[in-house]
Amino acid sequence: MARFNVLSLLLLCVCITSTIQSAVVPRIPDNSFSKRQAAAAGVLTDFQVYEPVLTPSGTSDQYGCIYTQTLMVHDFAFSYGSPFVGLYTPPPCSFNRVTMNFTVTSKGRQFDRLGLMYLGDIEVFRTSTAEPTANGIIWTYIKEMQQYDVLWKESQKIIFDLGNLIDSTYTGIFNTTLTATFFTIPDSPPVADSILPISAMQSAENMGSAFEIPAQTASVAYTLPQNIERAVVSLEACGQATEEFWYTNVFSSEEDTFASTAGSFYGNSPWREVQLLIDGQLAGVSFPFPIIFTGGIVPGFWRPIVGIDAFDLREHEIDITPWLPLLCDGTSHTFEIRVAGLNDDGEGHAIISETVGSYWIVTGKIFLFLSKNGTVTTGSQPTINTPPPSITISSTITQTSNGTNATLAYNTAVTRDISISSRINTLNGTKTVYWTQKISYSNFNDITAEGSSQFTSQNTTGSDASSSGYSNDYSYPITVLESFSQDATAVEINGSLSRGLDFNVFGPSVFPSGIQVFNVTGPSTVNVPGRTQPQSIILPNDLPVFQGSILSTTQVASAEYRSAANGSYSFGTTTQDFSFSGAEVGEPGTTFELYTRHVEAINSSVVADTQILAGMTFDIPTVGPGNGVLQAGYNVFSIKSLIGKGPGKTKAQLGGGPS
């Protein structure tokens, strides 16, 4: 479970003279055992399966210079409240594209951690770490950064906030190197002329600028330029602590259903909505993707294949162009991010809640595309159609013969329709602009065995569209079965999951869709996940021109974990299939396969791996299945707290002596 926190009261006792300011409330992992897996035979190469990002090789090509700059070399050890702070200076040549290489090594024992990178007050990269092994791990993630071109043109303060804890138990230091390569490509898509943060704006104090909800109000106010042609807001949000596995939470009225057996569960329902409000009015929403970090559910799932988007958390964009007649009036306007759940009455009815559990890390950005200086965008006031969502819930509790609650089954279904439109007048004429969203969510949870086993099945589907030509159709189903047992001497976790992501983007997204990579037709390098060194490649120069991207991926996994006085064992199998295609311009319904991958890992070893990039096959070295390895035992505390299901019971409460 990714931890993103600053110094706790415990640590303040050690560093009483330190004064640390941050947007994030202090937290340190509490009474929980260390999550460990079988040690790999050597250094383990972890990876996320995603579409490749190509970077030209050499120092120049026919389009200009190719310039690589080191942005950070830093070891995150005892780093809560102490982010890396550096200064970026633009390269000495022109560019219109940037790729970033983030490489990390670690060795020892450590939780997964959350990392946020900022240029000034603007978050530009949210990642999480893999959990190290005794023999060490390494991973590299290549990220497209062209969307921040306007920021890279100016000197910036770089802040990389990756809170980590080092002590006698948690020994893994994250040794990081961050570089950026600047170059030019032909036919570069338009990027924003200005980017404004929706953040806590703490870069002046050399701190990260994320908001924490619900402890903080995530709101900013701006008087915007009056010559805006198009405006888009992006939302970045992920749950932590009691909200990390929000999709398994129960209705608030039923939190204590298993209080006398497994313990209480976290509430506010298994539904969450990230909301954007402009001047207090709803402008758009995101039903969040259920991110699973590298220690999530059962640790054996995530070596060496990490969860979907775990190394690069995806953002959701909302077109606010229909609001421009209001926003371009020369006065101040507020932009606020909220996270909502459900409040239920215990009688089968629910409404949107004004708060959720602790806590969500959120930021946003406002991308502005400007017209000629001196012009003013005007038009009609937006027509806002944002009715309350349709919400249906139900639940059933069964009991044993002695009256103990045995099972809790509950259903949640939510649909949301949003439509906002206006007429705007700009230098380029008068036109009708709109933003629409249609989202559907369903969730079924079945908690059995008096609270020690839980089955979750959830699906979210959505369709967003704007008058700019941008559209996004998405779906992310997930099914999880998890059970645990714990007594005074041992703990066991067993789990299986099936999950997926379909993400189809057409038109002018503010974020690169992945297809621009295939404009690089000269000698290039590509980081092939599973290999430690970049591979040289030259793409065919006769690829079609694309107007959109079609991404589809699935993960299927099973794992078990046991820890007792005589040692700890972990086993796991994970298979992922990934497909990425381009939608051809002028050929409706015609797609061109650009990248596919099938990979399978057993007990930390890759046993099958096939990758095809633009018709070229990469042979990735594989080995036989790894073995579960006996490891040193250690005290077990609240397993239920560790797996994100509620506070649970301590070892002392189970008769195992003082905790």
C-alpha cells in the first residue's frame, strides 16, 4: 500500500527541533507486519506494462538537437517532509518534445511509497515504488512530457516528494536518477500556452503542493487571461490509508457488522467520485480507476509485474471551454476539487456524502490555449445540466445459529450524466462549445466467514466528449477475492484477481495518447520492459497517420502469503495482456496494431514474454518458475489494518502477548 506522508508524532519525538510544513498530514505505518516475498536469485527487474516511449539516439538529427539533461540523482532514505529540491534550466537549443527517464534501485525491506514530481507548484508526474527484495530491485519508467512544453521552456524549481522511512526494520533506500531528453519532431500537436496549478502552492517553502482531502479544502482562485480559446482541467487523485481500497468499503451504517469477529470495516460505501467545481458549480467528474500499489491486496501479485498504472498514475481531463464567457470576465473565479462517497440511512437509500475517509491526495492543472493578445473571449453564460446521479443500493446480512453476523452482501449502482454548453465569441469567430459525460458504475461485495473473506466485483464505464473533437471512452472492471486468517502465532493471506483497462482517446487530448511516439522514424532507443538496457530501434517510415489511440489491457493473478514464527512464505502468479493500436485518419473503424505484449510471471520470475512493436518482435529472456523461499519470522500485528479493511485486532487482543 503506497504511503505518502510526512513526519508523524513518533518521528517528531526524535526530531523535536525540526519544523516541517506540508500539505499532507503526518502518517507512519502503524502496527503492521512487514510484507515480504521470496527473495529473487539476483537483482530483480520490476516493470509496468505500457505502450513504449521512443527517444531519438545521438546528439542531433534532421530536425535539430537531441539533448539529455540530468534532473535528479537522489537517495530517498529518511525523507518524510524532506523532498528533493533542484533547479532546472532549459537546454541550449530548441525543442518541441520531452521524454523523461526515471530509474530506481533499492535493496532490503520497505513498503511501497508514493512519489510526486512538481515543476514549481504544478504536479507533472505521480508514481509509486516497487517493494524491494533482500537482493535488490531495479526499474525504469519512461514518461512522455511534451504536454508541459510551456513549463520546460522556462527555468523551474523541481520538487520530487517521495516520503520514505529508514529504521532497523525498514531498510530499503530508494536510489533514484531522473533525466530528460529534449528533441524536435515534425507535425507536433498543439500544446497549452499556459498551465496553472490547482494545488496547495508550497514550492516557495521547498515542499510538495498536494492537497489532502478531507483534511483540506482543495481550492484555488484565479483571474484568468481574457483571450482564452480553449481550456481544460486535469484531475489527479488517489486514495491512501482508509481510502486506498475504497472499492471494498462498506456502507457507513454497516461498518460494525463484524466488530465482534474480524473487526470493523471502513465506510462511506464502495463508490467514489472526484469532482471539479467552478465557482461552486459542478463542471465535471471522474469515477476513479482502482489503482493497486505494489503491496496491495496480496504482495505476491506484483513481482516483477506491477499493477496497471502503478508507475504512472493516470489523470482525467475535463474540458471547461463552455465556461469561458464567465471565466474571461476579468474577475476572480474559484476552482475546487472534492472527493465524494455515499451516506446511507440504513434503510436502503443513499445520497452523495460531503466527506470521505482519510485520505485522498489530489491536485489539478488548468491548461489554457490562448488567442492573440488584446482579444477578449465573450459569449453566453453556460447552460449547466448536472442533475444528481442515479443511486441504487441494497444489502443483506445473514447470521449463524448463535446470532453472530456471518455474511454481508451489498450492491451499489451509480449513473451520472453531465452536459454543459455555451456560445463563445473569439478571434476565430462564434461557435457552440460543449462538454458531456455519461458514466455508469456497478459494484457488488460479498463479505463472508464472519468478515475474514471478501469478494468484490466492480465495473466502471464512461464516455466523455467535447466540441474540440476530443473524446474518451473508457472501462475498468475489477474482480477480487481475498481472505485472511490470523491468530497469536501466524497470519495467512490468499487472493485472486482479474482486472482490466480499456482507454480509447480521439482528438486533441491535453495528454499524449501514445501515438505521437510513432512520429520518431530515425534511430531511436526504447526501454523494453523486462530488459535492463535500452534497445536500439528504427521504426518503419510508412506508418499511417493516426487520429486516436486504442488501449486495452488485462491482468489475472493469484497469490498467497504466510508468516509464522518459523518463517514467511510468498507465492504468486500474474499474467498480463496488453494491446495498443492507432486509429487511422480518414478511415473510420480502421485501426493499426502498434504494440502488443503477453507476459507471465511465477514467484517473481518471468516465464513467458512476447512483445511486438510495429511488427518487430522482441525476445525477452525468461526463466523457470521461482520458488517460495523461507524467510525469518517476525511479530504479527493487525493484518486487517495492513490489508486496508479496517482497524482489526492487535496481537495482544488475539492472546499473543503485548503488541
